[in-house]
Amino acid sequence: MKKVTVTDIKSAKNGRKIVMITAYDALFAKLFDEYVDIILVGDSLNMVFAGKPDTLSATMKQMIYHTKAVCNGAKRSFVVFDMPYGSYTDKKKALKNALKVYKKTDADAVKLEGGAKKAKIVEELVKNGIAVMGHIGLMPQQVRGEGGYKVKTDKEKLVKDAQALEKAGVFAIVLEGVKADIAKEITQSVKVPVIGIGAGKDVDGQVIVWSDMLGFFEDFKPKFVKRYLQGAKLTKEALQRYAKEVEEGVFPSKEESY
Ligand code: KIV
């Protein structure tokens, strides 16, 4: 079992599609490991795992704890640590926190949100031997500042952002919430892989939040989500059977008893 490296990810540009998913614990990381190239310990952690309305409350401490757990489960995939809101506001702070990630976890790379405005920060991390994944388009950490999640349509700005990140040394870019035709042009404008979420099919790979993809999150379904499992429905049905069998004294049977 060969571990996926940053070189494998970079060389996938214009070749095979990169498969990426989020995970926040060892159990799911182990289940996903065989089928994906990249596991992202996203700051979506705080929405999926902690039930918060957005990602902004995620902290370095939480992210490190969950990344350690993911690395315990993922032996093959490339693990990316999502830098939480406020952890990379300037070069010094970003470097201090990114170094902490490499020192305290086995993560292979960090991801941070922002285009041209964050290029100097990316450059600083790359200069210090840290693999950086960019994230442009709809940036969830901007949700309060922008008053909601908005699909991005400014092609010129997005191309400039992607190219600034490429120049700064990112090995790949997540492109979120961008119309498919614009995403295609952005992908063609850089030599690093562009991994889409809500960005159509003409990108170099896809990333999705696991609980959306497996149908565990039922409150609403964003347009870009495809549910490959009715996770919540199946779980509820199983729980209903379990509760019934406990109440009726059917579980545990002789088979489950010592
Ligand atoms: O935090 C996250 O899960 C992400 C993905 C939406 C790309 O950043």
C-alpha cells in the first residue's frame, strides 16, 4: 500500500481525477482510506461534528485533535489540515500555527482560504517546507462578513487569485461555489490541480463533505451535493429495530451472551 504524496497529487493535473473527502475521526478515515486520494480534516468539523451554524468557531486545538485521529485511521491517503479561521491572519501567525500542525500531527499539508491577498502567507509557509493547498471561490470562513454563502461569478478575479496562489507555491487549489463554465476556465488557467466543490465537472477532482455525501445531514441539501447513501434514514431504521428488540427482550439473544 503506497502512500499518496504531494507529487502524486501535482502530477494528476490533466490526467486522472483526484478524489477528496472530509473526515474528522479515525473510524471514517479508515473506511475512506482505500478509495480516496486526499482526506481533508475540514473546519466543517464544527458544523458536522459540533453542530455549529458555520465553521468560524473551529480552533487549532480542536483541529489538531481531530487530525491526529484521522491520521491514525488513514494510512494511504494524503491528509490535509484545514487552517481554522483566525489562525493565519499574518505571516508570523500562519507560520507558527502551520509548524505546529507538522510538529503535532502527521498531516501532509495545510489548506487555507484566500486568493491573491493570502499569497504572501502561502509563500512564507512554502518557503519553510510546508505543503499548502489553496481555497478560493466561496470561502466559508467569510460567511459572516459576506452575509451568507454566495456563488462566485467574477471570473477575472478568480483567475487572478488562482494564478497568485500558483505563483506563491500551492500544490493544489480547492475551488468552491463557482459556475461550471467559469470553473473550467480557472482550471485551465493554472498548472496545479483544481479540486472542485460546487464547481462542476471540468476541474481536476472533487471534494465533498462526508456527511452530505452519505446522506447523514438531512437539514438541507445544497444543489452540488449528491447523496450516495441514505445514511440518516438507514441509521434511524437500525436504531428503531435496536430499541424495539431491547424493549422486547429480543436483544441480546443467546448468541450475543457469554
Ligand atoms: O471545511 C471543509 O470541509 C472544506 C471543504 C468544503 C472543502 O473546506
